[in-house]
Amino acid sequence: MFVMIGFGVVLFCVFGGYVMGGGHMGVLWQPFEYLIILGAAAGAYLIANPKSVITHTGKEIGHLFKGPKYKKDDYLELLTMMYQVFKIAKTKGLLALEQHIEKPEDSPLFQQFPKFYADHHAIAFLCTYLRLMSLGADNPHELVDLMDEDIETMHHEHQRVSDAIQAVADGVPALGIVAAVLGVIHTMGSITEPPEVLGKLIGGALVGTFTGVLVAYGFVAPIASGLKNVYHAEGKYYQAMKTGLIAHLSGYAPAISVEYARNVLEPEYRPTFANVEEATSALPPA
């Protein structure tokens, strides 16, 4: 919603200000300039990026319009799920979790938490490290490094799209200059025309520079920045799991491990201590 509002504000302020200042919108209609700039930008995007980035671009931009994948309730559910897992591990041992770790899709434990259960990547992340712990990996420092690498790899996979879009934002102003130069060349070929014709041609050439700068800094760069913010917010879901797992491995009680995990969340999405306590108290027996 805020993305569409932002786009609307950009368009209204730029073109509304232009019209209120006495400008004529018809002068800005230069389709061949737009073809040069946007077509060249699209071609450069195809050249610079692998197929996986190109095919996921539309989906990721749609992701920006929807906002972060996880809401406050989802983080509360995650913390509650971790409490239940840690409680079972503390009271019955990690072997009691083996059936859930090996076949999470059939796990009645995970099915209690629908959002987490539906998230294949999150389940795989949690089960991978619970399995390592059950196999005897008990060095918290080594596991922290491994988890950080794992999270960084997942983050990089998404980050490639935002980096690619940012590269387009950096290049579009230069493509606007290319379009403007071509317009000037066309104008020089018509130097014998009367001033009113030359003025129209020069104005059309300058539209290229205007379009390149507007598209880059009014739309493309904000999209890239917005995607980075979404990825950063979603990364906290995995950071919470990592923190909770390391606290559990360090020997803390389930409630303390979950509190460690809660405190790494962004304030906007962080459930209160009372919320977590109420949710964990309502859980069925482990």
C-alpha cells in the first residue's frame, strides 16, 4: 500500500509541479526516447543477470508490494514453537524429537504451528541444526558460524535481485544521456529548420535526460532499497531461530532460550514478554 502511495506522490509532485508551473504535458510525450532508455535498460538487465535472477524479478517486486512475509503473530508463533521444542528436548532428550526432525511434514508437533509448518525453508533450517545437535554437535561457537553462513547464503539468494535492480538504477541516468545525445544529433541534422521546430526537437532531446533521472531515482532505486529492507526484516525470523538454538545448546531453560530469541527481533514485530508467556502457557503438554 505504501509503495503505491509513494509512486503516486512522486508522479503527482513531478508532473503536477510541472503543470502548475506552466508546463505542457504534450511536450513530454516522446515515445522514442522512452523506447531507447527503457529498452536499453531491459536489454542490459538480460545481459548482466543469470536466468534465476531474471525469472524471479517479477515475483520479488510483487513481494515488495505485499510487504514482509512475517507479521507480529508469526514471530509469536515461532517463539511458541521453539519453546515447545526446547521443552521436549529438556525433559525427554533430543532423541524424542527424532521423528519430528526426520519427517517434519508428518510431525504433529510442527502441525500445531500452521505458519511455521507451511514454511519449507524455516522447517529445514530448524531441523538441520536440531539434527546436528542430536548427532553430537555441541560447540556453540562452531554452530553460530555455520548458521551465519547458512543465513547469509539464503539472504544472498534474495539479495541478488535487489542488487540487479540497483544496478539498473545506477545505469538508467546514463541511458537517459544517450537518448538526449541522439536527440541532439537529430536536432543538428535539422539545423536549417525555423526556431520553433528546433525548440521542439531540443525539448524532446532533453526529455531523455529527464526520463532517465526520474525513472532511476523516483522508481527503480526505491524499489531496490525497499526489497533490501524486506529481506532484512525477514532475515530476523532465522536470526531468532539461531539465537534460540544456541541458547538451548548452552544449557538454558526453554523460557530463557525463547527470551534470547525474542530480543533479536525488530521492535516493530517483537511480541512482548507477556504475549510469549501467555502463548506458551496455553500450549498442550509436550
